[in-house]
Amino acid sequence: MKYPIIFDTDPGVDDAQAIAIALRHPDIDLLGMTTTFGNVDIDTATHNALLLGELAGQPVPVAQGSACPMVKPRHPAPKHIHGDNGLGNIPLPPVTGHAESRNAAQFIVDTVRARPGEVSLVAVGPLGNLAAALQLAPEIVTLVRQVVVMGGSIREGGNVTPVAEANIFNDAHAAQKVLTAGWPLTLVGLDVTHRCILTPEHMSRIEAAQGNLGRVLAGSYDFYRAFYRDALGIDGCCPHDSVALAWLVRPELFKTTRGHLSVVTEGAAEGQTILAAEGRQFIEPRWSGTPLAQVCLEVDGAAVSQWIADTLG
């Protein structure tokens, strides 16, 4: 089965790994990338998206999108995790291509309208571009094939606050709109991405197989690996964004549940994702008032990591 996708991204070391998969996997048809702030500022995100396509020899359309959250001021980019340039501070070659004249939201709307029922949106950064597309054309909720969001945490706790995952926290108001829009949505959060580890052995295979792109993936991986050694005590990295693509292509590696999602937008729990299990009664009906969505809660982490290495190696 072929999966035509738009990849909404803030590249980012783990984004770069996922972009390489989207460009290489035979079952994924990468129609374009839309960029957002998050791991880096918006101009750096767009530069990196263009660069990674060129290094792979497969440039695809890139449309620039959200530079800041919908409502609140943006937080500084996590340079200690991804580096100043988003790719581990390694030297990067120049980019020859340019972003689309259309912004990200318009690109999403135009692409989905042109191929109703075919296009999957895979979003691995803050969700402002998808929220803007919904405002621009609410009918796209019935036109997309599915929406896969790498973000959130149900049982795992947070990675930027005690309860919030970075992509959701960085634009909680946009996330609330996207996760409750009523389109076919799967949340791939820290509950599963923290179970996957891309090891140095995996990356050696990838570097050897991917030419110029492999050198960038391996160089940025070293910086990212150092962060994970200090943060989680692992020798490797959690390939968060690639796990969203693994769900798309290999859903049998995951266990999911259905329920009603909501996002806390204010206060100490800002950015927390809440799941009210399908069919369960709570003290007030508001917890179950949003449309049903699917959430990944368990994964065969070793198999997903091997799938990444096999795809790129």
C-alpha cells in the first residue's frame, strides 16, 4: 500500500532521520514538507528541510509555516538538544532550492483538496500549520486519509515539564484544535517513542548507506546521543519522529486504545494531553465531549528501531 503524505516538521535531528525515511521508503510518497518553529526557528527549519531533500537527491516542495505559537510567546529553541543549526552544529553545505510561494497551511489545503481521501498528514512538530489549515478550510477534516501526530504523553509524563511533551507544550492552543478536530487521528507520543532506541550500531549502518545525507545524519546523531546519555542514561537516541512513520507503515508493531483527547492550555499543567477512555463514565461529561481518536500506548521498540535501520541501511 502506498501512503502519500505531507510531512509537517521542525528539523531537528530526529526530524532529519524521519525525513530520510520518508524520502527512501518504497511505501511512502512524500508530496511535500511544511515547516514550523520548534526545535529551531522557522527559517532554520525551512533551510534544513530543503537541504535534507537535496542531500538525498530527492528535492520535494517545502512550504514555510508557523513562526510562533497561536496565542502565547514562543520559548527559545532547545539548542542544547539539537544544536544552533538544528543538526548538531555540524558544518552544512549550501542550499540551492527555495521554499514554495504558498505558505504551509495553503499547501496543506491545496494538496488535500486535490487528492481527497488519499493524503495522510504526518505532523512531528508544534501543530500551528495544521490548526491554520483547519481555519482556512474546515472541510479538510473529511478529505484527509488520516492524521498522525508525534506528540503528547498519556502515561509517560513529560519531557519539557513534568506532564507535557515538547510539541504539544510549544503550541498548546494549536494542539487542542488539531487533536479535537474530528478527523481520523492517531497520537504517537512519548509512551511509545521512549521505548525505541536508535543505537550507534544502527547509525553506522545508516551512515554507510546514505552517502552525503548519511554523513549529516551521523554527525547530528553524535550531538543528540550526548544529550540522551545525560538525560535518560541511554547510549543512543529516541528517534521520536521516525516512530510516527513506523506507525503509518507498520501499525502491527503498536498497541493502541481509543478515547477522547484534550489539551490543557493554561496553568501549571499547560501542554498536558489527557485521554478519556472510550466508553468510561466520569464525574462530568466534559472529559468525553471531544471526538474519538486513537492513541499508541505500547510498542515493540526493538522492532521499530530495527525497521528504521533496515529502511535507511
